[in-house]
Amino acid sequence: MPVFLPSPCPSVSRPPASGLLRTVPPFSRPLLLSVAMEMLVKRGVEEDESVHSFVSRRLGKEMMMMMMKMMMMFYLSVIPRCTNVLLIFVDRHENCNHGSMRVTRSVPCLPVCVQLADIAVDSLCRGVFAGDCRKLSVRPTPAVPPGPLAQRSVTESWAQWSLSRGVESLPECIAEFLQRSGRAELRREAAVQHISPSASGWTISLEDGVLSADHIISALPAKALASILPPSCHPLIQLLQDISTVTVAVVNLEYEGSILPVSGFGHLLPSSEDQALLGVVYDSVPFPQHDRIQISESTLLTLGHGRVLQVMMGGAWFHEVFGPPDTVTEECLLARATEAVHCHLGVSSAPSWSRVTLQRDCIPQYYPGHFRKVESMRRFIRENNLSLSLIGASYDGVSVNDVIFNGRTAVEQLLGTG
């Protein structure tokens, strides 16, 4: 599905399909020239680097501003100039300073699907097209055998997938499975107030009681974990508190009939056009089966499908545009979202249904130096013999895929099978 780029007018335009060999606005030179010149760029000398600096240096500022910046703002709600390049391209920083890249699980819309593991090449392009990442891998990653559904997705070349009852049904089914298995005790609606080391591991103080644990695998956001650790973990608390987060407003809108003038995944906007808006996803295009069918009660005839859009706003600019999350109203966010749909897509009708969700502190920000901080956290845990594993989006990747993979890896290491 194509991702639409903004045009100079307040409407949506397709990415220039013919811009590979000739100059097509908004670019000032053919895209192939930018790619070819990348192979002539010298390796970087900095130990750590922001995404803005890395992409601008290797592919040019136009590619950074028109392509990468919008994708990062939308998928990660981050400012590229302040974001560690390792979040997007590499698991660790062995090769980042040399200019080679590994495409990882973090950003699903990157134009490369393969993963290249720490390859010893001096060009992004040569790294991408070098071939099978398993042949180039210097540091092997844990093998995860694909299940039948994953194999089917490869065979059928799935670009996207969803669940009939929404993605939330995934953790709901996992919780139901654990309860039926009898091998796990789930405590819900009982916030952790404090944890402290004990002779057997940890003492966990909840709102409704106290638990003992041999080992804690924490998926809490970094600052939430910092708030429940004991004073003896002060160095770890400071490191956890240094990880910032941003707030994102998600507005779901349903319109009657076919209102989209274009077809595709959605469109993104650079902050130079509208700092409030990250992008709009056309949910009904990839997953029309999620649309609500409209039926006339008098005739029992299907009148058509409602079209669902998802407007994403805020991110790194939320406070600047909307103010503190506690003071912004749903009416304000809804009005801004419907205005964007009207301006960009020409939809003049009012939505027949809407829902505003404010995701507070939902996406961690990986500033340059982030992974060194995470290594310092784990070093403190090892040196103090704390039975604690750090997982979740605050440490090793913000995507759902990263979180699942890192959670599995932590359990395998704990069991001695990883």
C-alpha cells in the first residue's frame, strides 16, 4: 500500500513513482542519484549519532526531511534530530559509526524488508543489497522457528495482518490461556506500590497484599519502574528516570459511504506543515472487513460500509501544540482531527462516529547515548546480584515485534535455554 506524501497544496499526492530516474517534486534530483552517491560517502567518525545526522550525511537532507522524518514522526513519534540512529537501524552500535546499517524490526514501513546483521561494509546501499543476512551475520541471533501461520504469511506475501476482534484480542487470549493452564497466577487491578530485595529474591507490595518472588521480569515503563525501586537502587533509578516519553492522541473517525479520494495505507506530514498532525491511516483500505455495515431497518437492505480513518497527533510536539495532556479536552482533539481530514482529503461531511484516545507517555524516546544507558542499567543489576530482567519498550526497541522478541529472549536466558 502506498504512503502518500504532502504536496504544496493542502491535498494528498502519491509518492513520485517516476522519480527514480528523473527529478519529480518535491525532490530536487532523481532518487537514484541520491542512492548512487550514498556509496561514495565516507564512514562516520562519531561513536554515536542521531538519525537526522546519519540519514542527512548518507542520503541528503531532502531524503531526511521528505521521507525518513515523516515515517519516524508517525511510527515512533520522535524527533529525528534527537533520536539515536540505533533505534531504527541496528541492534547495537558495532557498525553504526562505520556507516553500514542493519534494518531491524522497529519501523515496518522502511523500504527494505531484509535484516542485515552487523555486516562489515562501508555503504548503506551495499549493506542492504549484500544478500542473505544469515551469511553476513557476525553475531548470531536466537533462532525462532516460524509457526504455521508465519509460514503462511511468507508464502502468501502478507504485507499487513490484523485480528478479527482487534489486536487487543492477542493479550486477552494469552491471559485466558494462562488462566486455563493453571501454571500461572494473574493479579489484575492491583498496582505495584514498592519492591525491595529479600533473601529469596524480592518482596512485592501490591495495593491488595504482598508477594514474594525469586525473579522479576519488569515490562513497566522505565519511570514507572524507577518509582517503585528501593533507595538502595539509586544509580539505577537515575538511569531509568532519564528515559523520556511522549504522548500521542489517537482519533478514530467513521464516515458514511466512500469518502476517500485516494487509496492507500494513509498519508504522513512533515512537522513543517503541521506539528500537531503525525499522519492519517485509512483503516478501511487494508482491512475493509472491520468496517461497520450500515443497514436500513425498514427495508433490511445493506446501504454500504462506513469508512474508518485513524488520525494520529502530538508525539514529540504534543506539549508545544496542545499543552499539558491533563488540560487538553477531547473536543479540542476531535475538532483538530476532523479539520485535518477535511483539509487533506476534502471530506466535508461530519463523522457518524468518533472516538478520542489519549495515550499518555506511550512511546519512549531513544536519544543518542540511550543504549549505553541501558548497558549501564544491566551492569548495575549484574554487579548487585539483583534478580531483575528489563523488558518492554523502554530499552531495546519500541515496536510490538521488539517487545515480544525481547520478552522471549529474557525468559530463555532466565531458563538457560537462550
